[in-house]
Amino acid sequence: MIDKTTLWIVIVGLGLGSFFLRFVFTGLVGNRAMPEWLLRHLRYTAVAVLPALVAPQVLWPNATGGDIDPARLAAAAVTLSVGVLTKNVIGAILSGAATLYGLLYLLG
Amino acid sequence: MTITTTKSAYLKGIADGAPFILVIIPFAALFGLLATEAGLSVIEALSFSVVVIAGAAQFTALQLMQEEAPTIIVLASALAVNLRMAMYSASLTPWIGGAPLWQRALAAYLTVDQSYVIATAQYEKEPKMTIPQRMGYFFGAVTPIVPLWYIFTFIGAYLGAQVPDGWALDFAIPITFLAMIAPMFRTLAHVVAALVAVVVSLFATEVPYSLGVIVAGLIGMMAGAEVERWLNRRAGGPI
């Protein structure tokens, strides 16, 4: 059972800490100019961080205890391909979900 | 649809944020369920989602608290999971740094993976948008997402039922993130940044507190920036 004091310390601490992380640059730098080399790196934040976040889950999902799962791997490949080809987010999500459920059903 | 007013920017934001409704509903409900399973009351689960709004960090904190990890470790780990938000903040600054402070503070509270990604994608696509239009777009993008994050945390916690493993909800987030990223591979530099980040993250899974993601992200960003410089040089442009 989670201790109530711990819980509220975590909720408030995590809330404040997360806000700080989200505000640190937009809030403190504001509209002061940032150097070109930094901007050049920041342009690749999203395309680097999100794939890094999901890659281990795609290859070694927790749900299968870290074993490679053909259904999840195929779903990831279909989502990415449909997304790249159509640039349609919802189409990519639905194709990925359909692949995942289809293969989980077929492969039992 | 080209954005001409703050209102049309807000509406376009809503339209572009809407697909994520599909994912936010099950994900928020799952957090509510797991939170009540861990012994949190409905109000506590809801407060967690309202105060923090960060799915992955909330799941991390919940799991570590259940394992009775020391409070400081719970906070450090969950904040490490959220460290990418600081990178998002830096990346948003050139676009919205000129907005009024209260708007920047509100946008900071509302910065989640989805709002960050679609907003920066839009800003890059239409660089001529004014700052009020950019803020309008950002707030539009979170309008269909964040309220549902609260509401379905509440519903999940209130119903408190078990989610069958067969629903494979663990994979809702990877699919969403891949779908969000796919349209962003516009240049070779973007592709290289992603590939390098993926390879590094696969080698860095043992790094504690999810810091491997941050390291992988930073190295991927450096790779992207270098390729951009190389492409510019080849095109005879400025370095």
C-alpha cells in the first residue's frame, strides 16, 4: 500500500519538477536569440527523442517479458510505413492497431 | 488550409490534435485503473493526472511507489523520464519565446509529446505564422487531448476494472509516437537523426533512470545537425 504522505510528495514534486522542465527554456530564454549551432541541433529534437523512446519497446516489449514479438514488430513497421507514405497520423495509427490486433488474433 | 487568423490557427490545432483522442482515452483510463489498483483513491488518481499530465512519468512513479522505492528515487526516476520536456522547451523557444509570459507558462504546463510534435511540425511548415497564431495553434492542439486525459483518468479510476492483457494497451504509445514521427522525415538529416538515436537507445537500455533515452536523443540530434551542415556545404550554402 502506498503511503499517503509519500504519494502527495510525489504528486506535488513531480508536478513542480515537470513544470520546471517544460518552462526552463521558453520561460527563461524567452525571445533572446539562440546561437545557430544550438538551433540546428534543436531542429532534430522530436525525430531523435521519440524514436529513441519507443525503439526498445518495439523490439523488446514488456508485455512479452522482453522477447521479440512478431505482432508488435509488424504493427510498428506498418505504422511507420503508412505514416511515411501518407503523412496521415490517424491512418497510420489505425493501420498499426489493425495489424497488431489482426496478428495477435491470428498468432494466438 | 492556410492559417490567416488566430482563430483559424486555433481551429487547425484542434483538427490536428483530434487523432490523438483515440490513444489518450485508453491510456488515461489505464492510468486511472492502475492507480486505483495501487490503492489510490479516485481523487488522488485524478490529482496526479491534473498536476503532472505526463503519461510515461506517471506510470513510472506509480510503479516505483508500489515497489516501495525511496521517495527521492521515485521523483528522480520520473523526472528523468520527463527530461525530454526540457529539450522540447528549448526546441519551442525560437518559435514561441516572444509570447507573453502567462501564455508561455500555460503552454509549458500543456507541453506533452503530442502537442510539442504537432506544433513544431506546423511551425516549420508555415514559418510565417505570427506568434499569436502559433500560440493559438498550440492551445488548439491540446484542446482535444488534455481534458480527455483528466476525464478518462477519472473514469478509469472510478470503474476500476481489470484491463485484459489481450488488449495490448502497452503498444498504444509506441504506435502513436511512430505515427507522429513518420511525417517528419523530410530530409536525410531527419532520417539520420532518428536512426542514430534508435541505435544508441537500443545499446543504452541498461542505463539507469531511463537516461539512455536522453543520451540517445542528444546523439541523434548531433547526427542530424552534422548531416544538415554537410548537406548545406554540398549545396554551396552557408555552413
